[in-house]
Amino acid sequence: MSSEPQGMLSKGLALLTALGDHPRGATVTDISRAVDLPVSTVHRLLHTEVDLGFVSFEPSNKTYSLGVRVFELANKVSGVLSLAEIARPTMRQLSVETGETVQLAVLSNSRALFIEKVGTEQAIGIRGSVGESEPLHATSTGKVLLSQLDEDRLATTLDAVSFDAWTPRTLTDRAGLLAELHRVRADDFATANEEFDPGVRAIGVPIRNGRGETKAALCISAPAFRVPQDTLLSWLPALRAAADSIGVRLSLNPA
């Protein structure tokens, strides 16, 4: 371990890392030796992590091991990474076919979170890099994700949407968005015509697994000066085929 001063967070993470090397559990003394911290410090940190569920304690032999909360987080990360990995080859193919940017987003904290993006040399001013998020009411992926929610969750999610006017074309009222979502639900696709970024158009569809559950939204984004709305809509069959292909592969590998 480094001798440089460490904050409590880094020390806590060091304990979790050490416990990862002891699947059968470890005593306070074992952990203290592994992370090069005083026993009293380790004991205090472990107590906090047990309370939070990141560490479990076995009283019979006084050993600590990774808790359920760690595995819950690991499963969430694994699911997102697996989805992006599964989708990437199909997204690349679609990007080559259209010559435009293809993006994959999931619902996260009342935003559309991008977990994969495949661009082309022609891509100009297309936002939404991996790890970035965009507003639900002003994007094709956001509208798709909203349209798949049940009434209760939709209402709760929209309560957290600020309805900011990103461009003169942005839907800025709840009633207008609900009407748009009704159309999206009926047509099973959404568009955003310069509603978030001026000069950018996008079309999105849901990705569903074998149980019909919507896991993500897939979209094609393109500069408006190069791609008319009619051209964007002409790509809908290819976009749907790509989403279906990803959904089938997702069902075969339900990580």
C-alpha cells in the first residue's frame, strides 16, 4: 500500500479490495495486515461498511467478507456492460449502412444515459458520448424510454423532468409531451427534430429482450443540414432490425 495520506473513501475501498481476495472471509488482523492500516482504523471502517451492507460479518469465527450490496452493484455494472458489448457489432454495421452516428441509451436518474456510441468520419456536432446523459423530453432515446413506462412510473419520472427549452422546438409542457408519448407508443419509434441540439435530428426505437421488456433505446443521430427528416424516417426499418437483432442476442445472454 502507498504511504501517501489517504481519505476515508480510499481506505474503505482498499478494505473491499482486500476482502475480494478472501472469499472465505478474513479477520480484522488479516485485513489490517493486507491494507497496512491500524487494527482500530480497520475495525471502525468495517463497522460502517457492515451497516451499509457492503461487508458482512460472521460472529461464529469473527470474519468479514464482501456483502450483498457489493454483488448488487456488480450485477448492475455487468448488465450495462454486457448490453453495450452485445449491441456494439450491430451498431457498427448500422453506422456503416447509414453513414451516421448510432447511440445506445438507458433510463438513469430521469435522464437518458448513453452507454455506447458508434460514430463515423462524417459525424459533426453529435453529443451523447458514453457516460453522458441527455434530457428525456427533448431526445428520441428519452421519448422512447418514457413511452415504455407504466403510468405510475411515468408520472414519477416526469415529476423529476424540468422541461427546459433547449431549442425553440423543444416540448416544454407535460401535456404536450404526454401527447407525443402516446404517438411514440402507438408507432413504436420516436424522433427529435432539433429539439435538444440545434441542427441535429435523431430517430430512436426500443430494444426489447425475449420477455418483451424494454432494456434500452437505440437511435441514429445526424446533422440536419445533411439528412432531411424523410431520409431519417427511411432508416426506420434498418434501425428496427438492428434493435431486434440486439434484443435476440440479449435474450441469449441475459447478464
